[in-house]
Amino acid sequence: MTLDSTWYTEQWSGQGSAISLKIRDKVHDERSPYQRIEIYETETFGTLMTLDGLVMVTDRDNFIYHEMMSHPALFTHPRPRRVLIIGGGDCGTLREVLKHPSVELAEQVELDERVTRVSERYFPELCASNGDPRAQLRFDDGIRWVARAQAGSYDVIIVDSTDPVGPAAGLFSEEFYRNCFRALGDRGILAGQSESPLFHPQLIRSMHQALRTAGFLDTAVLSFPQCTYPSGWWSATLACKDASLSGFRQEAVAEKTFPTRYYNLGVHTAAMATPEFLYELLL
Amino acid sequence: MTLDSTWYTEQWSGQGSAISLKIRDKVHDERSPYQRIEIYETETFGTLMTLDGLVMVTDRDNFIYHEMMSHPALFTHPRPRRVLIIGGGDCGTLREVLKHPSVELAEQVELDERVTRVSERYFPELCASNGDPRAQLRFDDGIRWVARAQAGSYDVIIVDSTDPVGPAAGLFSEEFYRNCFRALGDRGILAGQSESPLFHPQLIRSMHQALRTAGFLDTAVLSFPQCTYPSGWWSATLACKDASLSGFRQEAVAEKTFPTRYYNLGVHTAAMATPEFLYELLL
């Protein structure tokens, strides 16, 4: 069967596959200096934001992505105080980061201010912590920001970026990782979204190689379901400057003082398990 | 954008969402006494089989489902010798079961012989073990088969069924589970496909309740990615007659003598982790 124009469809680039969401209405459409930003009300996924026609966030399933981009990294660092988020314009990762009481500064550097302004209007719950005095919203080039950052100035850097094409491509480069390495303090953690284990295993492999070459001592893939991203299966890659990633703060996770919907102690450990085909690729 | 007629699309029932696969050709289309069976050659997922318009199996991603429907159950039973598969007409689960050297009998009871015959032609690699002398292919009603089975005659029962509608609905009932309980011997394990944790958490909950009411001592959800099934995130539910499911044969998994592409020791443990929202639902 074919779907009529009441469906939003994203073709998964190069993968001969596509996801569609039934829409009730398109409620916003603009061209920012960087990209086209569209907002839809869907029938069963709540509000949907797309950038240049690609799904960024839906009300229904963003909790998995945002929790997995933040909590594993923050529970791995022994005491995360200063956190840098590159990208993350919908502010969902920022909200999760600010749930950690040890955090004193959460600095977000998003290239496109319009993404954040539109999110404030259409995803108010994701932006609920934007007024937190520890949150600093910068609208700037994240690659340049990290290149200019003072050495050792962050405990955790989260790269919550779009796909590795266009302006985001530099966020997957060895040079960028070298700058992150320098900007991180002792035990510093980098977390970056790393696409689909099914569709993009070679990207995951090259990311790990680039991170190791840039100086990071340990790297790990965290995988998790994400219905509206290509293949429905997504990953984050963690890297630690100078220690093993297996020794995260398990007791702190078990006693965490804030609610989550996907993440918990078992899920953290589980996400680090590597499927056989990926293990063989990363050897 | 809309997709033209060179795409196969499955609307995910009641979920306002759909997946599409780009097709090269439809190579088979028949109506069996039970359902419509169609085979497509896709551009990037290899061969695709649909039953009544729903994706059953693709070359590209079936390995995850078939491995997760079989190996966790077989590595949980202390010595699985007699295995019953209900459904499973594409024979991919049967092939995985027969990889276990302890298995002496793998009896498959599929309602629709045509599904198996079509699979033998279009998915020869999934049917590669159909000629194994330990394999017994029966074409019969699985619900009735279990109701008539001798008490204690199986070590593992795998319910590799379609969605819980139509003829398959009875495979999710307490009465069916009571018959499985009776047909299983000591330490007997039941494994059943249990839909999507994102889309069908209430089904998972009611399955667990029905299994417990039917007498099973322990139950657990295993979750795993499955790109071409609704939401891209799928689950199997395990139940053990009289022992805990946490004590599976870890050493045997670590030393397994056959190859897998998704399943391994870490993946087995990881699949049993329960996301927070599901944990709260299953309490």
C-alpha cells in the first residue's frame, strides 16, 4: 500500500528503507540560516521536529535517547561538575544533565539558535530546565568552541549532534576529538551520538579508532532502541581520557535521586554489551 | 515526501507509524488456506516475506530475532534435549536450536505448510537444517498439539508466532500456557515472542501475569532491536517452570562451539535488563 499526504516520511539515506508517522497537522515551517525546521503534530508520537526533513525528536520516544546520551557519561565521571553539550538544541539532553546535583555548570553550544527557540515553544517539557542558573545557552560553532576551550575546563563533553554530514561532519573527526581530549580534565568523559549499529557499524568503528588515536584510553559503544531514528536502533559512544569505562558509579545509579523512564542500573550495564558482529568489527 | 509503488509499506497497526522497504521485484504471491504469502526482493534487506501484508522475515535482520528466540532459552535449561517450536515456519529458529549439540529432537509444529515450503525456496539458508535427522516438521495446530502432548515431554517450548490476533491469539492465553507447563519437564523453559516494549507493554504485562497464573515460577523479558518489526524494538518472554531464570549456563555460552552474529554472553545478560518504565509496569 502507499501512504497518502497525511503521513510524514523519512527515507533512511542509502538504506532502502523509510519510516512514516501519521500527522494531524504541520504547525511550523521555517528556514533558519542553517536548515529547514518543521514541526508536526502526529497522531501517536506527539509533537515531531524535523531538520532538513530528518526526524530529530518526538514527544513519544525522545526519553530513551536523551537519557542514554547523558546519564551513562555523568555516572561514569567520579564527580561531574562542568559539562559541555555540543548541539543538543532541543535541550532534552541539557535537562537530563541538570538532574545531577553535582553539576555546577552545563554549557550548551548549539549552532542554530532557532532550533532552541522553536523547541522552547513546541517542546516546553524538554526546555523546562533552560532557566536553571547552572545552564548557559551559547549559540556558536561547537567545533571552534572546543578548539578555543581552556585545557581541562570540562569534566564531561556530550556531542548531541545531527548525522555526520554538512556542518556536523567535523564533530566526528580526530582533530575535534583531540581538542575535546585537551578540554577535558582528569577522568574526563566524552559521549557522542554514533548512529545505528545495524546501518552504520563502519562509522562506529572509525569513531572508536579516531578517539583512540586522539588519546582517549578507553572507548565503549552503548546501544539502545530509538524507534524514530534509522533502523530503530541507535548508539552513543563513550570515551574516557585516562581510565576504564567499566568502573562507573554503580551505587550512585542505584541511589539516584531523580526519576528516569528508560535508564537504570541494569540498563547502563546492558547498553555496554556488544553484539557479536559489532564486537568482531571493533576488535 | 510520499513513496511510490516501488516501496513495500507496512502500517504498524494502531500506532500511527509505518516502515517501508524499497523493492526491486515481487517474486511470489499466493493465498494459502490460512493467509496470503508474498515474497519480495528488496534493495537493501535481501529477500522479504510477508504474511497478510506484515513483515515476517528479511535476509538482513532476521539473525537477531532467531538467535534471541532460541539461545537464551536453550542456554537456560540445564540440558535441553527435546525442543518444541510452535509456529516458526521460516525455520530460522529451528536452525538455531539445532546448533545445540545436546538437542536430540527439535519438533516444529507450524499451522501453514506453505510458509515452510515457500521458505525452503526463498530462504534456503534459514532452512539449511531442515534435513537434520533430529528435526521433525509437523504441520498442525500448535495449540491442540500442546494440549495433547504427554506430560513432561519437552525441555524447551519456543512460541515463534505471529501477532496475537486471529489463529495466533490462543498462543498468548493462560490455558495455552497451562498446557505448556504440563508438557514441560523439570526445569522446563518456555520462550515466546512478546511484541514491542514501546508499542505493546500491556501485552507483555498480561503475558507475564498469565504465565505466572499458569504455574511458571519465574518470568523475564528479553529485549532486542529488530529493525523491520513494529517500533524496531522487540521482545521475547522467558518462563521457567520451577527455577530462577537468572542462573543460565554462562560457561557454556562463553565456550559455545557454534557461531552467532548477535547473541553472546554479554548480550544474554544485557537483554534481561528491564527499562525503568517496563519495570514499573511489571511490578
